Amino acid sequence: MIAASEALSTIPSGLRDPLISEYQSLVQNFLERRWLPSELSGGRFSEIVYTILDGYAKKSYAARPTKPSNFVDACRKLENTTQAHLPRSFRILIPRILPALYEIRNNRNVGHVDVDIDSNHMDSVAVLSICNWVMAELVRVFHRLTVVEAQKVVDVLAEVRIPIIWSDGNIKRVLQPKLRLDEQLLLLIAASLPDVSSKDLILWIESVNRGYIMRAIRKLHAKRLLEFNESTDRVKILPPGAKFVTELVQKKNLAGFTSYSVE
């Protein structure tokens, strides 16, 4: 398994850095329930991915992301390329998906306010799912990984950066230990997308009382702030929990902490 810091390392930094930045921004906005910025990131994300695919097909990358004058036609040209080195997902699947992602950017509620029904949340779910799949496919192809391995790498890339959470890639710590246990748990879970095990949470909080933490996790599950699957031992944040974390960071000025992460 490659490290997250090596993901997409074969793509020039002028394209790789904007790609990862847009993807992480999308995930962050989704967690914070800011649907409108989340959708706009989907539009920029699609332009960056197109530039990468175009450069891969031509074996010569642009220095920075470019926006085709006709995005749909540009994607169709990729589909019609005869380059033998271009994998099918780069020639067919992704070029067909990107116009749909771009369409959400241009012609849904994100671009027009005179609609009868607010579709922002629904569209944001679609955008996040599409971008997550595209990122995993890019990692899979460039590093010749299995689908499962590629998704694990993308999950690390997707982890939300919360300044009060320190991480070395394996261990996470809440830099304000005076916070309540439920607050620490929700912060750690929110910073561990898509999910985390209760064993890791116990390790990160450094509590010798496992039962105390498990009761707190189950209580938060009952309040629908998180989802805890006891059969798989996986814990994930739910929208009310994400909202709680956002308000907690603002209320206690936790964003004032310096964010530390060792790759």
C-alpha cells in the first residue's frame, strides 16, 4: 500500500496540488453542511481532472488546469482517442462522468436560485460520490492498485483537517484534553473519514476505561450524532454530528489551534 503523501505523485504538481486541494475542500464543505461551496468545488474539480486526462492521453501535461471552451465536446474527444496506453476508465468512464458533474455545477440550484425545490443537499451527495470515485480511479490507475487499496488511499486524502486534531498518520490526538469526552469523540470521528474503529478511538483518547468510552459512543449513536455498527466495529459521523462539530469549533475557537500533521 502506498502512503497518502505519494498518491498521484506521478502527476505534475501544477495539476496534482489543485486536484487534492479541491477534493479536500469539497469534503470539508460537505462535512460542514455548506452545500453550495461543495457543488462549486465539483465544477472546478471536473476541469482539473479533464486537464489531467488530456495530458495523460497526449503524454504532455499542461502547466496548470485549463477550462475547455466546450467542456462536453472536449470530453467526447477524449472518448474518441485511439491512444493504446489510455486505460478504458480514462477514455470512456471518467470523460462520460465529468459532464454530469459539470452539469450540476452549471444548471442546478448551485447556479440558479429560481427553482421550486432546494436540491443543494441532494446534489452535494451526488457530487461527493462522483469525486470520490474519480479520485480512487486516478489513484488505482497511476499506482496499479486494486479498487480496495485505491479507496483506502483516497479515504486518507479525504480526512477533514480540524486544527485541534494532531495526527502522525496513524495516531490522532485532541490538543485540548479538557474538552468533554463526547466532544473529543465527535472531533476525532469527524476527522477520520469515512469511518474509524472504536478500538482506535480508545487508543487515541488514552483511556483505561474501555467501557466508559463504549457507553459514550453508544449514547452518541442513540442521539443520532454518529452511526456505530457494533458487528463491524466501525463508527462514522452523521450530519447532526458534523453540525455539532462545526458549531463546537466556532463556539470554543478551536480553529485558533495550529494544525499539525506528519506525513
